Amino acid sequence: MAARSNTRGEEGKRHDDVEQWGTFEAAFAGPADGNPFVDVTIAARFTLQNRTVNVPGFYDGGGVYRVRFMPDATGEWRYETASNAAALGGQTGTFNCVAPTDGNHGPVQVAHSFHFEHADSTPYFPFGTTCYAWAYLGDALEEETLRTLRAGPFNKVRMCVLPKPIDNAPLFAFPFVRHADGSNDLTQLNPAYFQHIEKRVQDLMATDIQADLILFHPYDSWGYKSMPADADDRYLRYVIARFSAYRNVWWSIANEYDLFPDKTPADWDRFFRIVQECDPSHHLCSIHYSKVLYDYSKSWVTHASLQNYAFDRAAEWRLEWNKPIIYDEIQYEGNIARRWGNLSAQEMTRRFWLSAVAGTYATHGETYVSAAGAPESANGGAMHGDSPARIGFLRKVLEESTSSGLTQYDGSYYLSAGAPGQLYLYFFDYHQPCEYEFPLPTDAKFSCEIIDPWEMTITPVAGAFSGNSKIQLPGKPYMAARFRKIV
């Protein structure tokens, strides 16, 4: 699309300052007749010195078009729009990108091959939970979800962008224009629907929680899982243009992609390519499956998003994919009849520890039978289980132990991970030894602590340890031991 000539002056509009990794937005008045979602295109080129970033825009209804951009470097940025509509092309402006405010560490990215950190190098270890439908449960339950998340240990939420049927929650709006006969006009999106979803993404950002946005899912009562390719692509490009300027966004191309009856492997690859093409901020991007693993070695995948609890295969998969691994669905703590929805809190806690000492990460979910009018908590609302506190305790153990993530060790009878020569974390799983001889390095001294993951206690062991060190243990299952080099 060609830019119109600039008749508005070299400088154009001067906008307010925007912090690094904040959200810059420019709005423009344009055509409202016809079908702007199909007929009108808008984009902008953002320039800082000799660097240019191409950013897609979107129609927000009522004749308003928006371009959003997440500046990743300080300095004066300039932009110029391009459009096939005369009123929208050639618009120019400038803004100054200033240093980020406290708490703004930038988007999360891959670090140290198998782990994550923020753009400013602040460590980030994903301890996620699942709230599939929370953004369209209605204000009361959505606010309850936010209160629950603010009080909890989780720093990532897996959530659906397209609606998911909920028995006791009428949908406030639809993502596409819907006719009285129940049919969809897949050429016209509904800005009000996406405005609400983005409000909830912003709420998560204010709470320092990553929004792992599930773009497609097969749990659908309205026909969105079987849209034709042009509608899929239009929706995908629209969502990316709307949400990519938020620093807490991750893309999950689909939940259980292999359960879609009308999609082929080529479709999923195309969606990844569209994300690569349209997301100027290059957010983390993966895909989730039911039974058929996606090829996570493909270049457009940033990390593996797994639905299983085969922690013993983590080392094999790391070699195969060379990517971080998140076990995003390890079943759910709860008491419903479905086999995947009735783990005990103890078992959920155990699986998080198994994930941690495998050098990987896990995502929590909860499915307790709810009171009338309340959703299963995997969709939002309050949480009722006992594992979140223990998961928060593990997060604390990890964050105070390492700044770069755990490396899985081989050759030990028990599960262990750490940083060679610096940190050794053992997890005894269901074994209950009363003592164990730990094979520590001989050229350094280490402190020792016995950790009870369920009681959430850390008990120091007196002394300094080097070489083969026999330590007395409580003789109960699911215990851990941590050795840290004495500086």
C-alpha cells in the first residue's frame, strides 16, 4: 500500500511522551461507510534514527482507525501512515520515548536457551494458571478473578480470545456481527467485543501478569472453529494489530489444535507466519495440542506448550527442539468426574516440583464443582484449592535460588537440577529416605537446607558441606534438599 504525500507539515502531530515498552496510540478519522474491515487498510512506519518498524493498524468502529506501537528504545520516534483511503494516508507525528517507570521490565523473551527473562534482563520464571473464559464472565466475576490473581502466586494466565461456552454465563457480545437468525457475518468484526478483552489484558498488565492469549480453540458453539481461511486470517491480523502493543502479551495459536476438524497442518503453519509478519514486537508464540505434538523445532515457535506431564522426556525434547518447555496443561486440581479434572492438591504440587527439577515450567488449573452461578475456576472466578500457596512457595524457592533458571542434572538416582558448582536442588518425589549421601563438588563448600514443599518450610542444616556429604532427612515423601555455594 502506498503512502499518500504529506501535506500536513514535516513534524505532523506532536504526541505525549511514552515510556519504553509502553503503548503508543494514534487515532484517525476515516471512512465509516461500506465495510471498513474489508475495504480499508491502514498501517504506519515508525522511525527512530536509521531504524524503521512497520506497524499494522485496525478499525475500531464509528469511523475511528487506530495504530498502536510498543517502542522498545528511548528517543524521538516519528511515524507516517499509509492507507488506501485518502483521509488516512500521509498522517505524520512524533513522540518521545522515555525511560520505563518502576515495574515496567518490558516484554518476556527467551533467555539462556531454555528459560525466560524480561527485555531489561530481569529474570522471569513462568508460574501460570488457567482462566480460559474469565474475560467474558461479566463484570462481577471478572473483578473476582482479578482479586484472586492479585492475591495469588501466578504471573501468567492462559485465556481465550474467542468465546468459550459457559453454562451459567451469557455472552456479553460476539466477536463478529451476528444476525437475528444466528448466522455470522464473518466479514465484520465487533470492536466492542475486542475492546472488552483488551481492557482485561490491560488489567493483567497492571497486575504484572502475562496474558497468554489463545487465538483459536475448538470449544465453540458459534462456528468460529470452522471459519474459512479469509475470515481466519482477517480475525488473526485484527487481533495482532489490536494487542501486539501490550508488553504482557504472548500468542498461543490454538488450544488443542489437533481437535479442529476443518484445519490442516498448513493452516497452522500459515497462522504462525501471519503472526511473524504482523507482530512488530515479536512476542512469544507457541501452540498447544491434545494428542498430536506440533513440531516445536520450527523457527516461528519460541517455546513448547505441552499438554502432558512427561517430565522425564524434558531432556530429550530440549535436545530435539532447543527451546524452553512449558507444561501448560498437566491436568487440573479439582473434584469433577472427568479424569483430567480431579487431581489432589498434593499431586498438583508434586507435578510443579517435577517440572522445576526437569529444568522446565508448568501451568496450574483448577476444576472444582462450583456453587450455583459460579464458573469452574479454570474459566475464572475464585480459586478453592490448596496447591496455589504451595506453587507460590516453589516460585519463591526458585527466584531466590537462581537468576537464569535451573539446569537438569543427569546421573543422580534422585531428581536434581541447579547451576553446576553453584546450586544443587534435589527432589525426592515419592521416595522417603531417612538419609542420603549427596555427591557435591570437592572444590567448594555448600550450605544445606531441607525443604518441605507441602508444609512450605525451609530448615537449615548446620555446617558446611563438600564432596560426598551424608545428610539426615525427615523420612517422608516429597521432600527436597537445596545446596548453595557459600560465598
